[in-house]
Amino acid sequence: MALNTKKVINQLNRILECELAGVVRYTHYSMMIFGYSRIPIVKWFQDEATESLAHAQQAGEMVTRLGGHPSLAIGPLLETHEHDIGQILRETLQAEHTALALYNELLKLVAGKSVALEEYARDLISQEEAHIDEIDKMLRKPGETAISKEARDL
């Protein structure tokens, strides 16, 4: 079965929009961290914003590689106006699950049809799963070893 280029481009554009929203979200979150743990968490969010931009650029490059036009839209931005570090991390966890679902859908579209796109999707799925694991660990209280329900909802 041949690659459905139109569907793949559409999915890549959804990923591009999601990752661009991540740039905005993580940048915003980095400004809203207060308290004793501020400095390392701000740096972590800034690094996440940079990584989201790189992921957006990769998705856009894949779109043009396939002959498509990269979207100028930005995906939905969740703003609860809750600025507790735990709440911000839970919102981040939710966003990571959304991105993971988009990459998993891309993998379904390209599996067995394009090695390059399949490897791209698998690599990003691995990265998103690692982000979910890291956020879950950040949300645990010291000494807590059990994985949270939110992280298990992979």
C-alpha cells in the first residue's frame, strides 16, 4: 500500500502546530515559576521551548520534503491561570500526551511505507515518552516511587 501523502502532510502540520504551541507554552511557564526551585525549573522550561522549536522545524521540513506547505497556525494553548508549579507540570504532562498521540498517529500512517518517516515518528515518540516520564518524576513527592495515573495514561 502506498503512502497517503495528503494525510501525512496534514498530520505533520498538526504536529508542527502542536510543537509551536509548545514553544509559547514553555516560554510562558518559564516566566511563571516562583519559589525556591525557580532557577532549575525555569531553565528546564526554556530548554523544553527550544526543543519544541526544533521539533516544529523538523515537522515543517518533512512537510516541504513531501511537497506540502507548512502551516502558519499555532495549536491550542491551555491557560488555566493556575501558577502553582505542580499545576503547571500537570498541564505540561497533558500537553506531552497530546503530542505523543499526534506522533503515534503519524506512525500509523507511515508504518511500512516510508522508512525515513517511520524512523522520524519513532524517534519523536521515544522523546515524548521520555518527557512524560521526566515530568512524572518531577511531580512525585520525595520517596514516592509509584508512577502517577497521569503518566500511565500512555
